[in-house]
Amino acid sequence: MFRALRPATSVYRAALYKHAAPARPVALTFARMYASSGLDRNAIENRVLDILKGFNKVDVNKVSLKANFNKDLGLDSLDAVEVVMAIEEEFSIEIPDKDADEIKSAADAVEYVSKREDAH
Amino acid sequence: MPAPVRRSGLQQEIISLYRACFRAARLKPQENRVNFQKFIRMQFRKHSDVKARDFATIEYLLRMGKRQLETYSNPSIQNVHV
């Protein structure tokens, strides 16, 4: 039963390799872009605001850069933890507890992410 | 510059535990992650009526929470039902 599958796998693998070879220059350009410039501030702002809008506890109309998670958006400390965790996932970074506690508004989050060079 | 939020040690511990729980949930299979998140929220929220001064209860719940986290951090646990 499994032996019958084997030729199929090798064909698939060959296809994979064929595909991988021309992809190499693309990977190189990508690395260069990543090293030279950080993220565009506007893009960070939009992504952070979108995360907030995605929370079902948050009133979409109240979302703004200056909005404080607690005072303006009505999020408690546990919700704020979830917001910061969502930001971590969005930008593929890990935010240490100490820094996470200081992020209390969208503007704080944007500021923090823009300082992290490994964010993408 | 806004003054840093003053939190009691216990409150800080709860927040750290909450974060640790969500980090543990990230290591679970993608399709079950939502279940873990729901479970974690439920476990924390169901005690939201505990008084802030009731240190004994809070400390007890923290210990319980930590033990529970240890349990479901085990990679063999793939899903949770709520």
C-alpha cells in the first residue's frame, strides 16, 4: 500500500526542487529589503488599528491612535494583555513582560513596534 | 510622560500568568488554539467577583492557575473542550 505511494512522492519532491532553484534571487532581494529599511510607520499604524478593530469587545468607532485601551476602549488589564499578544503575532516579535506592561494605547504600540528592527 | 501604572504584586502576577497561559496556547495545534483561548478567558473571568483585598483567595487561585497551566502545557495535550 505504501510502496505504491513512493513514486508519487519522488515526483513531488523533484517538482519541489525544480521550483526552489529560480526562487533563490527572490529570497536575496527580500533579505536586502528587510535589512535596509524598517517598517513604514503608516503601515504599522494601520496594522495596529486593525488589530484593535478586530477585538469584539472594542467599539470600532472609538478606535484611534490616541485611544487608551482602558479609558477610551473600555478594555481591562487582561484584555490589554490579549491586545499586546495579538500585536506580537502580527509583527512576529516577542515583547517582554516589562515592555508589554507599558503599552497602554495604540500610539504606544506603534511607537514600540517602530523601534523593534526585527518586526515585520 | 505618563506615570507608570501602579499595580500590586499580586495583580502583576495574575497578568503574568494570563500572558503565560496565552503563550502556552500558541504552542497548541492551530485549529484548537481558539478553544484554549476560550478556556483561559473563562478560567480567569469566572473569578472576577473576588474582592481585591481577599489575598488568601487570590493567592489560592493563582496557585491553582499555575498548576493548571503546567498541566495543559504538556505537549501531549492537544485540545480542550469548553
